[in-house]
Amino acid sequence: MSRIVVLGAGISGHVAATHLRRKLSKKHTVTVVSPNSNYQWVPSNIWVGTGRMQPKDIIFPLAPLYKKKGIEYKQAKVVTFHPEGDTEIEKPYILAEYVAGETVGAMEKVTYDYLINATGPKLAFDMTEGLKPATNKAYSVCTYTHATEAWHALDQLIQEMKQGKKKKILIGTGHAKSTCQGAAFEYILNVEQELNRHGVRDMAELTWIANEPQLGDFGMDGMLLSYGSNIMKSSELVEMVFEDRGIKWIIGAGVNKIEDGIAHYETLDGEYHTETYDFTMLIPAFSGHGFKAYDKNNKDITDKLFKGFMIVDADYTPKPYEEWTVQDWPETYQNPSYANIFAPGIAFAPPHAISKPRVSKNGTPISPAPPRTGMPSGITAKLVADNIIDTINNKKPSLRHKGSMGNMGAACIASSGYGITKGSGISITTFPIVPDFNKYPDTYGRRLGKTFGEIGLAGHWLKLALHHAFLYKAKMRPFWWLIPE
């Protein structure tokens, strides 16, 4: 009998746990350890943040589902990693602290044969002075609770605009090295749509602020894409969208301090500026959780497992940007020191940025971190689960399932508006996520035809369809596994 422990119940952890449980016999146990009591479909937080959905529309409790499907569930947070066990327990384990119920505060050594670290990122609001959800007129849509707070504040602002008061709204990234520009981009489009719907668009000055060196970078160094019968840069596409909607922009900006209604930022030119606002939604920096790891003699071996995020089968050799290649990126998400530990999704340490690193004239790095959310999280989680399943069933190590972000595509749909007849979707599909300049030297490292952009109601319909399809899948409804990651 094998015991597989999955840390985290977000997109990556939940995908891994559900596939493991479906494909392994019941003599093997699948255990999920997560501090969260609910599963949330994160992409729809945007609609919660504009009042078009309620939290109940995007979440469901984990415990009843896991009990029904035969998945052990512990509402607890990881404290330390012990991949060799200790003097009392020979089996590897993680030390977990319960965060709810009668056992809150209790510690447990959770042993495992295979460990999947899908803890995702820490939302590092503290890396930017004064940036805290629902403080200083600053908000977030990173969780459904944050998004609910954002909508309450935005709704109040809309009511004030209806009374004739002009307002300034600032949306983008809240740190010089933030990632997830796509979420902020989608939110600003939805906010603009809501202002129109309420008839107050002319009362609001709407501004985009981001650490991107150019519009449409999205942490992927931008892209050359097909748009209908034309070929255009992603920067041109986003600029066209912003100009059409009257959205101003500030780019190459590293926000470093938030005060009540004032954002302080530094530019790549080395200048320091401020931007005032009445409402802001800024994506924070993402960081590792600061986990510690120990060997069987209680010696600190954190550097064997973590480099901020978890170390996997990537090439972490320091090298100039010009020497980075897609071959640096992991394929199996297996830790090189401990073959029974894996880290898919956002939990793995990327070997380098995708967007070219840039530093201000003052020496401050202002550059997007590489995105690993959405499709890559689900795809990498499933391939990790499949390798563990093959290893257990075949009784020998197997890593035949592979998937590098250097040969993996991703689709991002930024939908604005809500409903069947109203709304628009800006769809951008990229292949590969990490540009391969050897294969595609003349098209910014990506394959035209598989890298394209579209604007229209069809993209909005697709976003709505995906919302319902992936919640259906997450709830493990009949034939859920037929829905791809």
C-alpha cells in the first residue's frame, strides 16, 4: 500500500488528488493537507470583484466531496518537511498544524510514500509597504474574500459617482516583481464595463500601472501573434484595447509604497513618482512560503528542497539572459534530491524569468516574474499524478509523462461584462509559453497560428462555459475526467 500526500487544494493540488483517487485502487490512500476549507475557481474572482457573481458561485466545501470520493482531508498547514523521517519515524513526513475545529493548534507528523507540494504562492502583500487588502483604499482579487471586499468598495465608489463626484481608479501590479498581470488586465476591463453599465464611465479616470516594460508583456516578454488575417504584437493589441476604452497606462513601474490614496513607484528610468487614486486593485508579489526542511538527524537541509519555491528538475545554473533556453525548464517537476517529492504548478521554482530582466537606473529590478497559473498548473499536476500512478502500478519508477512550459501552450481569456448577450472576451493563445528562439527565431520564439489573439463575444461565451465546466470537473461530477486541463 502507498500513501500519497498532496499539499494544497487549489487548482494544482485538487487536480492531482482527484486524478490519483480515480486511477489508484482503494488500498492506496490519497491525503490532502490544506488550510483552506473551500475550493475556489480563482479565474472567476474577477466577476466577484465586480459584483457579477457571489462567492457561493465559485466555491464549494472540500470536506464533503473528499469524504464521498475517498480522499482523506486534513485542514492544516505545513510547518516543516522531513524527507528522511527522524530518529523516531523512519518514513518521510511533513509536520502539519491543524487550523480549524477541535484540533486547532495540534501538530501531526503526516507520513507519506509520495509527496506532491502544490502549496502555490504566498501572497506577499508585505513586500510592498502599506499594501494590504481593504486598507489605504487598496484591494485585491486574489481570493474570493478579497474580491468581495473589492466589490463593496467599488460599488460605494460607483454610488458616489452617480452623485456627481469624479473618481480616480488605479489597477495593475503592486510590486516591482509581481506576476499575474493577466488577472489585473481582466479586472480593469471588467471595471470599465461596470462603469459603463452604471452610466458613470465619464466620471472615472481609469489608469493601468504595471511593472511590464511594455503593454502586453504579461511576464512572457510579449509575443507576436496572428490577429485575423494580420500579424501584430501583443503590445499593439493591448494598446488598441486601452485606447478604445479610454484607459491610461503607466508601464515599467515598480510600486514600492502605498499610502491612503497614494501609490509611490519607481520607473525604469530611475525616476520616482506618485499616483493618486480613490480605489486601487494591485496584484502583490508572489513568494515561497518560507518552509524549512530537516534530515533524519534534524540538520537543516532547506537548500536541498527550496530555492524560494521548491527545487525540481530544472537547470538553475546562473547564466546571462542570452544563454537561457527552453531546455532549462522542468519536465517532470521531481525534486532531484528526493525522488518521491514533486512540485507542480506555482509551487516549483522557475529557473529564470521569461520576460527579459530589467533594472532601473537606480539598480532596482523592475520586471515581471514568470506566470505559472491556470492551464500550466492543471497540466503539470496531472502529469505528476500520472507518473506516481504508473510508478505504483508498475512497481518501478516511471517518469514517462513529461511537460515543459517550453513545449506547452496556454490560453488566456480576459472577459469583460457578464451574461449571454452582453460582454466581450479578449482571447490570447500562446505556444509555447516559454519562447523557443531556436525553433521560431523569426516570430519572437513562438509559433504563429498557435499564437493568436481574438476579440469578441465568442471569447466571453467561452470564459463563461469554462467557469461552469471547471467547477463541474472540480466537483467530480459524472465523467468529469473527460474535461481537459
